Amino acid sequence: MPLNSSDDNRTISVFTSKLTPAADICVGLAILSVVLLSVLGNGLVLVICYRRRKKMVGSELLCVNLAVVDFLCCICFYPLSILSSFHHAWLGEDITCVYYGLGCYIFGLCGMFTITAISIMRYLKTCYTVWLEGANIRIACCVIWLVAAVWSSFPLFGWGEYVPEPYGLSCTIAWRGYHTSTKDAFYVICSFACFTLVPVLFIVVSQCRILYKVSRFSYSLSARGIRNNLRHAEKRLSVMFFCISLGFVIAWAPYAVVSFLFIFHKEHWYMAPEGFVFPALFAKSSHIYNPFIYFYFNKTFQRELRCLLLSFCPKLGGNRVGDHVTVGHQGPYPIHIQLQERGCVKKKTFGLSQDRTQSRSKSKGKVTHTNLRHPFVLCRLLPLSTCTAN
């Protein structure tokens, strides 16, 4: 079904929004909010990963790939949908429709394959203690992009087609091509079964097995009264990836169900246009929540984000407080408060003998200096001595 038909009324009906102007504005604002939040969150993830690029492990490389997918998809394609929503019609018609549909399908497959790879890698590591090196993860990322690009380009050669959504403000695969030809039917069924259903099954099964394995081992340790910090960190990491995978599946499930039902209906309309809008918007929300999951569960991301914010705005670090006690003419123990800005300072480890030597030398010099791991650093001095807060 070519989009550039000679029938002007048909062309207008295809590329014109089926929603009211007020609903179009709401859709445009909703997509704009998704873009802003996704660019901010995933941009911070990419900056933090770049700052600690020499310390990243395999699972973090896949998280970087997922952040790149979400970031570029919101930058390169969603602005076109936003402008079309405000214009009450799809802008550019055929060319932009193929551009939008092809790009979104490539990035959608990349996101799904990346989460599938994360789930499988975590499953092998947790259940079979099989570790994948960084080189293997890079190869996996390249394969993900290659497979997604090749499969998404089939409609350009006659296998399937990219057409506007039923509500007219977005473009996707022609799911109704199942009734058009054998090639289109083959592409639609393989797209849904092999590239949607199978990855989701891998994600669900592997994540459930991981949680079962980790919870069972943690229960056995707690029953013996053993506290294992390393296993606690592994459990926290497993829960983080479980939330990422579960969120992706939940976000895309309504859109997958609606598209699947659309395959087997010969009629152009079996649902109101609003019935397609809400699943599509809900699917786009999958670009938002991953950064929040990272920052909530991963303490390394929290620390790096704190350091990044302090590097741009040192005032956010608060103040460090020091007080010295001296003996003078004003009173027996006058207290002087000293404030100093707190920054992101790297920890230093000193030997035990060095600490003892410093404590002895300070005690001979009538100075006792105590550092606490607290925003308020307390420094008590003996009479007739001075102090400078660190």
C-alpha cells in the first residue's frame, strides 16, 4: 500500500492527525517531557561513564549502550513527532515517515537486544559463574547494532513497509501487511515472534532464575548467621537489572499487544485512535526511568554524580566545621568556629605505623587532631595551641 497515492483525499487522511487539536497538543507536550527527561538522565549516565571509563566492567558497557540508544532516539527522531503533533499532521509525509519508522525500529530493537544481553550475561555469571570479558561485550554490542540495522532495513527492499500509526502522528511497521502479501506476512510474523516474543521470554526467565538463585543463597547465609557484604552487593545489583528489565517489558507490553491485535484485523479501524496513543506514549516512557534506577541502586553512580555536581557548583558541598579550644585572657576555654567548603576529596590510606608515629609526635607537640567521616569535622586542641580545619 504505497503512501504517496494519487488520491489526494486518501493521502490527507493517512498523514492527518485523527485526534482533536487539544489532544495533539497534549501528545506533543508529553513527548517533549519524555525527551527532556531522557536527555538529562541518560546524558548524566554517559558523562559519568566517560569519567570512569577505565574502571568500567562488562555489565556497565551494556548499560552505556542502552543509554546511547535512549539518548540518540530522543534526539534524532522524537522532535519530528513533537512538531507534527503541534502541526496537527505528519510533516514530510513519505520520506520522514520512512526515516522515523526505520530509526525508531532500529533503536527499539537495540534496546530490547541490549536488555536481553544484560539478562543472559547476569544469568551466566550468577548461576554458572561464567564471566564475559570486556572484548566479548564490545563484540556483543556491535552484533546487536548490526542485527537491528539489517532486520530494520528489510522494508526498504519490499519486505514489509513503514506507514503512519492509526492516530496519524507517528510511523511504524505496517502490521496489517500480514494481509497484503506473503513477504509482508513473513516479515510481520518474524518481527513479532523472533524479535519481540523470544527476547521477552529470555528476559523474564533469566531474571526470575537470577532472583531465585540470589535469594536462596542469601537465605542460606542468613540462616547460618553469616553476613556476606559481597553477596549483599551482588543481590543489590541483581535487583537493579531486574528493575531495568521489568520496566522495559512493562512499558512495551501494551504497545505490543495492540500491534499484535492489529495484525489479524482486516478492517482499518478496530479501536479508537486514542487506544493507540496511550500505549505508544507509555512505550516511550521506557527512555526515562533507567537513569533513576542506576542512581538509586548503584552507589558508584551516586558518588560520581555527587562529585560531578560539586565540580560545577562547589557550594552544593556544604561546609565543614572545625572548632579550636584555646586558653587565653578572654576565658578558660574560648571556642572559635571555622568553616571551610567541602569538596569531593579522594580517600588516602596510610600505614598503621605512620598513624602511630603521627599521633605520638602530635601528642608531644600538645596537639590532638581528630578527623571524623562526617560533614562536621571536630578538632579539639590543648591549651596554648592553634588549629586549622582540614
